[in-house]
Amino acid sequence: MDPLGSIKEVFIVIVLILMNGLLAMLEMALVSARKSRLEQLADEGSSKAAYILKLAQEPTEFLSTVQIGITLVGIGTGVYSGAMLAAPLEGLLREISVLRPYAGVVSYTFVVALVTYLSLILGELIPKKMALNNPEKVAMSFAGFIKVIITAFKPLTVFLSVSTRFLLKALGLKPSDEPPVTEEEVRVLLEQGRLHGVFNVGEQKMIENVFELDDLRVSEIMTPRTKITWLDVNDPLYKHLEVIAEKQYSCYVVAEEDLEHVLGVVYTKRFLADVLGATGASMRSSVQQPLYVPEGMYTQKLLDMFKDTRIKVALVMDEFGGLAGMVTLRDIIEHLVGDLPSYDEEFKQEIVEREDGSWLVDGLLPISEFKDFLDLDELPLEEKTGFNTVAGFVVTNIGHIPTAGNYFLWNGYRFEVVDMDGTRIDKILVEKLPEAEAAETDAKDQ
């Protein structure tokens, strides 16, 4: 057996494995490269970044080239290692009397196992890990090599591409219409960015709130009818001014006698300007028409309507045509960025943590904010009944208009009504049960 020949054969196999690793690394680098980073580098004048960006936007040709290369290298590695390395090893094993009958099988099995191991480590895992650490830099470093292999394999990639399209058409299969990036993938990237310090929690939450606009109904962010401050058009001017001075809102619902007869809305600035600057101006003459929208409308659509019409207020109507609540542009903004303080407004906490660890919750707290606070995806009967506040959640689960002291247990929590405002729940005490008691409660619910 020629020692130099064996070393040469081993060297060739290792080179083939490393070639496989290079192709795998380039494939991973291109797939993982951030297009935003490549665009930035291309704008700064990097021709390599511009070329890699073009490939990333239309990766089919490059990925086909890589797959062809990996396949050919894999075939070459398998054939060469089996033919050229197993034979010398078999000769060595035949000199051992115990192994002589099995020398062929043992040598071939050992060579295959060793080459497979090296292919996984040097040809897949390590190169891909290197690519993931800095995909843009790796891809740009080998931009010239990528151009060469794409050109070299172009006839073969064209032939395979035509063959693939023909077979797909023959089988009646069409290209997927799935978007290149899904909302869930963006959420995962946001979470990863937060964990690595790219985003803070507030930025992540704000972007996620933007995604919710398409799924959030206006009834979930509206000011409910019971909390609307309204002006009676028949009241004298001084009463209107008293309410405006006390509440200091930017707009008010205007009705005649009650909220069953809504006339529209009045904007405080416009009304005061009319009163101070025009003789004989009245509340009725200052009324303007808001948008009228159904409870089931999604918030994103309402936001688009606000932008198109330049109207900043919408009255939400129930299925019977009655007033259900009011939504302003400010309500949508507050859903995105959190509560915004008004001028001279006293801060009011809707969830107050007590010394014993329980929470005192305002009954009119939107259910979406309550779920975020407890980190819950869904509450019982939410889909069926469509309640929008914590008070609605409590009434649904108790089954009747409660009185102070009524409570129920769910999911390891105790919900107790502690204060009523007439028939409306004003405050709820939420207490997390001890683990043993919570487990017993869950067992009873099953």
C-alpha cells in the first residue's frame, strides 16, 4: 500500500467535504442575511452588497446552483471515499486474523461512518453556524465566488428549472401565494430583538399593537355609553359652559333630552369660538356630524376613515341603532402607545395592587388591557358573549347582575365584586389563589 497515495486520497475527501461546507455556508448566509442591512450597505456604495441583495430578493437561481453543487459534491465524496479509502483499510484489516472474514464490511462501514461524521461537522454544522453569526459579511466576502458558480452551473439550473415547472404544471400544482414574511415571523423577530437589546419592551409592545388593529373591534376601545359626558341642546348656555369647564374634554356628544336622540358632537374650541365671536351663536348651530360606525367594525378600518374624512370622532351604534359608545382618534393612539395624560388631568389607576398582592380593578377597564395584564390569550365565554370590559366578564361568569360580595373562581384567580354603582360594577377585587387551592379549583372546572 502506498502511504503517499492514501494521504492524497484522504486529502481529496477532506477537500470535497470542505467544498460542501462552503456551499452550505453560502446558502445559509444568503437565506439569513437581513435585507435592510444589505440595502443600507448598497446605499453606501457597496457593489457586493447590491449584488447579494439582488440574489436575496430573487434567490431561486442561486439556491438551485447550491443544491446542484452540494449534490455533485456529495456524490463525489461518497463514491471516492468508498472506492479509494475502503480498499486500503481492508488490506490492513486482512492482516488481523480475527477480522479477516469481515475485513470488507468493517472497512466500508468505518469509512462511511467517518466520512458521514466529518460531512456533518465540517460540511454542515460548523459552516452554517459561521454563516448565522454574520450572514451579510459572509455572503459579501464570497460574492465573486458566487458569481462564478452561478455562471458555471447556469445551463444545468435552466434545464432543471424548466423541468420543474413542466412537472408542476403536469401535476396541476401552482406556486404558493403565501407572503414572503408573515405577521408571526415579524413578532418572533421583535421578540428576538428585544432579548438581544435591539428593541426595548415599549417599542416591541407598540409595534405589536399596530398588528392588533386589524383584529381589534371598535367596541373594545370605545368609551361606553354609560361613561359618555353629553350636552343637552335645550339646556341654557351657562350649563354647557359649566360642564365644559369641569370636564375639559375636547369634544362632547350633543343630544336632545337623552342619548336616544343624538344630534351629533360639538368640538370645544369651535363652540367657544362661536360663542365668543358670533352674536346669537347656540349649541345647536355648533353641532357637527361625526362618523357613525357599527360595533363590529375593525379599528384599522375606522382609522382609515378618520384619515380620509378628517373627522376625529365616531359614534358607535349597536345592532338596534342605539348609541353604544364613542371612539376618538385619541382612543386609537392610546391603544398604540398607552394612556396619554390630558391637561390638568389627575392620574387614575385602573388596576391598583394592594399590599397583600391582590389587585383592585376598575369595572370599565377594557378587557384587552386586562388580558395583557394577566398575560392571558382568551377568557371564558369571551367569543360567545363578546363582553368588552372586566365588568362584562364578571357579569357573564356570575350569571346575573351581582351585588357587593358576589364572587367566582376561575383559572387560579378569585374575582369578587367589591363596589357597585347602581346596577353597574364599579370595582372588582382580583386575587391569585394559593397553588393547592388553584389546582383544586381547576380540577372542579374540568
